[in-house]
Amino acid sequence: MAGGRSLSIPAVVWRRLAAGVIDALLLVPPTLLIIWLTGDKGSLTPVAALLVALLDLVYRAGLESSRWRATLGKRWLGLAVGTLAGERLSVERAVVRTLPFWGATLVAVLTPVLGTPLFSLIAWLVAPACLLWLPRTGWRQALHDQWAGARVAMAAAQPTPAESASEPPVAAP
């Protein structure tokens, strides 16, 4: 299996949420740096908003389609993202899976620029709304997982072919 990780046990919801919090916290320093470098005395500009949203998209989709198959938060909590067949996500599928979060981030960071708090409220409800779908499927797929044909699972390391070959064969009873 690609990446040496099996995706046979569905991820527990609290781990997915905790991984999301970790990822959000990890993105705070680069977000603040982008705002500081592109802003006017630390205020948010449309350019900064776009760069922050792009950072979020590249971080999530890039890592979830990599051989790690997980963002740093997911990796630290023992989760991996894959296709329904358990293979690594393509970049395209990872982007589709990330779009609700990317859109929410873009709207949230643009709210001060647009001056409409309603956009911010909608943005903060998009990602949690996708998670409401989790109990409806056997694999606990959120709506964005279903859109991308993906699933999040506990990442169990698989033995490498060399390790498997060195084990003595089991005698049949």
C-alpha cells in the first residue's frame, strides 16, 4: 500500500476535530506574518486575505495528497486520509476535499475587508456543517469527504515487504 499505512479503521470524530484545531493553531504564525508583511499597520488587505486562503489550501491539500497522507495535526493524532479504496489521494481529490475549508477561510479573512459580519458567520458554519454528516455513513465521512471520494482513518503502519518476507511462514494446521 502506498505510504505504508493501512486505512482500515474509521477515524474517531474527536480526533478529527482535535487535528483540525492543531492545524488551525499551526497556521496562525504564518497567517500573522502574511498580514504583517502585506498589511497597512497590521490591518488585513485583500492581497493578505488571498494569500492566507492560498496558504490554507496548499497546506491541507498538499499534505493530504503527499506520501504522509495527512496534515500535521492528523499525523500527530495518528490519522490518514485516503480514497475509498485506501490509496493516497490525488492532488485534485485533496483540493476538492479542502474546498469547504478554503472557502470558509477566504470568507473569514475577507470579512473585515468586506465589512459584513454575516459573511463571517456563514464562513464559521461551513466547516462544522460538513462534519454534521459524519454519523450518516458507515465510514464516518463528512460531506467534503464524500465529495472527494475520500475517507479519514486511523493510520496503522504496515510491515514493509522486506519485513514480511523475513517472517517465517505459518504452518497450516
